[in-house]
Amino acid sequence: MPFDTSAILFEEADRLGLRFVLCRGGATLTRQIEADLPVSMRPEKLDDYLADMERLTARFHDPAPDARRRVVMAPVTPPYSMTPTELRECARTARRLGIRLHSHLSETVAYQDSIHGKHHTTPVRFVAEHEWLGLDVWYAHLVKLDPEEIALLGSTRTGIAHCPQSNGRLGSGIAPITALQAAGVPISIGVDGAASNEAADMISEVHAAWLMQRAAGGDRLQPVQRGGIGEGTRVSVTAEDVVAWGTSGGATVLGLGAVGTLAPGMAADLAIYDLDDPRYFGLHDVALGPVASGGHPKLKALFVGGEQVVSNDVPRGIDLAELRAQARQAVHRLTNRSK
């Protein structure tokens, strides 16, 4: 590209006053669906990818627990994006640079079939063999897992970015979050990308996570007459669980130890919602509204490190009407080009 996309993202995050973690994607292999891409969009050489990771880390990465800027090594997906040898080299380079590792894994049964067919193992065992498990690693999705994989993820404290709306939209399934949490896996919430989540809205995501996990728990129940436990003694996901996944859980997988909770000595990252909408009127605890009732709670104020960066749903320095017009024009141009 004739511009530095990573620098643009960091610049925009600075303008908005936000903490920003750049997951620098990449791939050295081409799947069939990408074979006809323009040259500028084809996979990189590994040396070029690693050189850019070195550059980005030196220029932008801050290891502080309350960092405003972080860089992460994030090949798109281990089974398809790089060779096993390259995956291992990426992991070792990331740890030498002091940055974290992220990718997508086990979103569908195709991951299981592909890894078994090529390497005669499971996806999680495959990444373990190539040094892609640990406290400094987290994966999006992890929908299709067997018990041994769940135990391995838990014993290594490898994290997950749970993306329920994307998984639901694509018909991939529901990640076994309660089993992962019981095994010791750090749980966070993500939205995946625009290709499978047009809204990319975290309130919608936590609402979906709560509903889907409770539905999945109910789906596993069996009547007592068939040897089940019925519904009276089930343990299900609470709204408080989901709040923890979306706050402290996210800080944990990102390695931001000074954010994610409200306590003395922590950075003052605060989201204050106006919950005066009628959908929240009947709640016994209105604070559970965004998770239990969804909708669009008005973001009255957002503070990052004690500095207010959003007021009454409007980010500072942003003309939302102008941004909306630009987005519509861009969509119109792309639609015409696709025809």
C-alpha cells in the first residue's frame, strides 16, 4: 500500500483519546478463495512480515500496564495462514520483542477436519506443538473443541475472545465458555470483523453472549426420568459474569494489568451509561440493563485514564453527520464497482 495503515490507526486512536491495541495481521500462504486477489493484497513474505513487526514494535509498542499503544503479532489463522515452521518463528520473534500473540482458531468443524487431514492432530494440539499457547496468547472463536483441548487451553492459561454474534451469524455454533472458564481460560468479549458483524457493537455482543450461553446451558439439560438433573440445579451464566468478561477479562488477555477494574491504583477507565430508556425501567438492578436488556444505552461519558473522551454518545473531535455521509459515499462507490 502507498501508505502506512498501522500508523493511520494509531493516529486516529490518539485523536479519539483511546487505548489502542493493534493486532497486526498477516499471511504467507494463499487459500483458493484468495488466489485471484490483486498483487497488493496477496500474502507477504515471512521476512517482510517479521521486519514490519520489528518496526511497529519499536515505533509504537508500550509495555506499561496502562499503555495507550500496544502491538500484537496476529497471523490471520494458524492452520491456513502460515507453515508450521513460520508459526514457530513468529512465536519466538514475538516473545523476543515482548509482545503478545493473537489469531483465530477452531471457529468451525473445518478447522478440525483440515488439521486432522494435514497433521493428524487437533487444532489446539497443533498450535501447542508450535509454541502458540500460553498467558501471552489469545484466540478468537474457539467454538469447536474437545475436552482434551479445553483442558490444554486451561492449563496454559491461553485466552479467548468470545464472538457470539459472529458465530451465530455464520451458523458456526456456540463456544463452550462455561467449560473453558471452569478450566481456567481467561474469557474476553470480541466482535470479530465487519465481514461477519456489521454493527461491531459491544453492548449487542455482551447481550448476545449472556443469552447464547444461557441457551446453550439449557440445551444440554435432560429430564430426570432420562438420567438428567432437570432444571432446578443448573448453574448458568450470570449478567455479572458477562460484565467481568467484557472488562477485566479483556484487560487480562491484552496484558493491560492497570485497567479493567475499579480499584485504588488502577487507571480511571470509566464508562457511564444513561439507563433512563423504558427498556430498563422494570429491572431490579438497573446496572444489569445493558447485558440483560440490550438496546442502546446512551453513553453519557467515557473516561480513559481519567480524561473524558466521549460526551453524550459523541466522541471528541468527530462530526458524526459528516462521518455518516462519508461512509454512505464509500458504500455507494464500492457497490457500483462490484456491479
